[in-house]
Amino acid sequence: MIKNVKSISVIGNNLDSLSLSYFLQCKKLNVNLLLTNKSTNSINTYHHKKNVIEKGHYTFALNDESYLSLSLLKSLHLKQKVVERNRYSNNVSFLDVKERKYKINKYLFRIIYNLLKDYFSNKSINIGKNETLNNFILQHFDKKICDNLIAPYCYHYFNYSPENVLMRSFFPQFVEKIEGKKSLIKFLFSKKASLSSISKKQKIFRFMGGNNVLTRYGQERKKERKKKKEKR
């Protein structure tokens, strides 16, 4: 079936998208990597063809299931460019579509307040078949968190609003484990041990020189393969 495909479009510039794009290109498929097409002064970017790519030192999580990403690092000889980190940043920040910067720590008080309110309501958590992330956050937190934290996050990572993010499609394992629980706090504490064991298996890393290392090395390897092909 894949032989009949002329072109594949991959949306996003995270590690998963770049890994998938690289290996599809290795299979001699034409890949259109759809990144942002607008430059911004708020973040450090560089241009590659018609795409604008972020240079930032963002971190990625690797675990036993990250086989594509691990293969990418090995194939592009990028392991020496990786800097490991022991933990996630305690003040994660990101930009929304209007270039406004949001820090999660700014909303910690509201998050804790709503978690406690949810706990004392003692209602079972039930997630409908077509329930969206937007509805879930409004039900268990509040509109301010949804509009000022969750919505920018979704635009940053998914490129669309939480109203279009279905809970059962995007977070199936979370939905399966949380349904029927009396509160989010009880769920978080019941999963504390298992979550800590999962985090121990993960390696948090970033690239020296920024994420443009991926694109630069990918293009260099592509040129090498083309030269070898021409020599044959």
C-alpha cells in the first residue's frame, strides 16, 4: 500500500514528527513537513526553504517506546550532541498563537484550589464518548485555566483548540485509568508510585546547539545518500 503513496504530509516540528519524516524519506517517499510559516521575534528561529523552525533548547523525553527517536539519533550520529537532564523544568513556559508567553507556575494556586474543590465534591469522574479536553477542564477546573493555560498549550502542541481534542482519542490510557475515580487528587495519589517508576525509565534530554541540529544533520545525511546513489 505504501508504494502507491506519492506524498505524505507530517504536521509539527516536535521530535516524533521529525523522526517519522526522516524515516519516511529513507523509504524514498516524498515528505512535506508542515511547520510554521511565520517568523516571530519572540523566539529564536531559522529558515529552511519555506519553513520557519525553532532553534530553542527544548527538552524531549525518551523511554523504551521511543524506538523511532532512538533510531534517528543513531542514524544521524547525534548521540554526542545530546545533553541529558535529570528532571523536567519546574516552570514550563510556552508561547500561544498571539506570541504571548505563559508559565505554568503562574496558575499553580488556581490548579490546587480547583483540585481541592473537585476532591470535596466527591463525584465520580465519568468521561463521555465525545467529551473534549475543553469540557473536561471546564468541569474539573475553571474557564480561566482553560482559556489561559490549556488553550495556548493545545495550539502550541496540536495546532488547534482544546474544543477539537477528544479525550478518548488523545488520552485513552488516562481515560481508562481515571474513570470511576472519586476525584483527580485521589487518582494522582493512587498513581504516584507507578508514575515515578515510569519517569525513572525516561531520559530527559536536549540538543547542544538547539533543535536545528536535527534538520541540519538530516539534510547532510540526505545529501550523502544522494551522492552515493549518483556514483552507482
